Amino acid sequence: MKRFIALAMLLIASSLAACNTVKGAGQDIQKGGEKLEDAADKSK
């Protein structure tokens, strides 16, 4: 569980650092969510 949280925090931090516009932020958040969903599916 700690590994999952660390991954989530890393994705959030990288997506916030990479976005330059509101549209870009939305796309980054969506991609981060997809990665989290994939990680959750793999951990089942």
C-alpha cells in the first residue's frame, strides 16, 4: 500500500510540474489517473 501511495504522489508531482495550461493540467491528471488505475489492476 505504501508503494501505491508513493507512486500516486510521484505521478501527481510530475503531472503538476509538466502542465502549462488548464487544458494541459486536465490531460496530465487524466493520464495520471489511468496509470493509477493500471497499477491498481495489476496489484489485484
